[in-house]
Amino acid sequence: MLIDILQVLFGFILGAVLGFFISRKLMTKYLKKNPPINEEMIRTLMSGMGRTPTQKQVNQMMKQMQKYM
């Protein structure tokens, strides 16, 4: 009886841990393939704020974004 409960509990814990690592791996792979923001979006945002961005500024923003991914 006690062994059965421990096996079920161990199964839930193992499933949760494996699910977490597998989903984290899949999400990082997806975000590298499809970044949430690209250069065109940065240009549009900066133009919307009333400034015309240079390529250097766009590259700096892209590096900042990739640093936190």
C-alpha cells in the first residue's frame, strides 16, 4: 500500500521535472528560430518615437535583445 503511493508520487515528480526540462529546451529552440523581435520592428518602434535610427543603433538594440534570450 505505502509502496504504491510512493511509486505514484515518484512518477508525478519525475514527470514534472522531465516535462519542465523538455519544454524549456523546446522553447529556447523555438525562440532562436523565431525571435520575438527583429530589426524591422526595432526600426518601426524608433520611428514611432520620432527618431530615425541608424544601422548601428539597430544593431545595438538587437545585441541587447539577444543578450537577454
